[in-house]
Amino acid sequence: MTIPRLRECIKLEDARDFKHCLVSAIKALPPGSLPLQACCEQGGIADDRRISVSLLDMQRDHERISARVGVFFTEVIGGCNCHDDPLEANRYCVLKVLITRPHGDIEFAVLEV
């Protein structure tokens, strides 16, 4: 997947500016872009319209950027309480983010649930 906004982040030399740019770019992804469904624990559906992203660590070299990010999101579990109203549960997941230079192709993988 390529994120046009991420191409601008890659050009930033200052680590603090890059971190802020990366987190903003991930938060701006359209719903369904992150593999959060694999982080659901009760068979529900990942609702990633409102997520919180934290950069945990990062390594950069000339060919790639590798980072770990923590993502808070909501899992919607349907029909499991009174009147079959859906239940929402807060979830946390750690993702590996791999960005290849210079084009900014990005891959996500689940590390921890």
C-alpha cells in the first residue's frame, strides 16, 4: 500500500518531526487499512474510525523504516447483551510498520494483541 502523505514524512530528517508525521499519516488512513480485525478478542468487528496511535520505537536506514506502533480502537460485538444491542469493547494492538524508501510503500503486521 502506498500513502501519498507518507512520502513527505520520509523526507524529514528530524526524528521528532518524522514521528509526528508518521502517527498523523497512520491516523488519517481510511477505515479498514490497518489489520485490526486480527486483534479482536471476542469475534466482533474492528471499528477503526476513531483510533489512537502511539509510536513505540523506530529504526531508520537508507532503504527502509521499521517501527512498532500501539493502536487503541473499538471492537463492536453484536447481539451479546440485553435486546441484542451491540457491545463496544476497547482494544489495544501492537503493529509492525515497514516502510520502504523512496516511494513510501508500507506494510502492516500484527505483533501483539
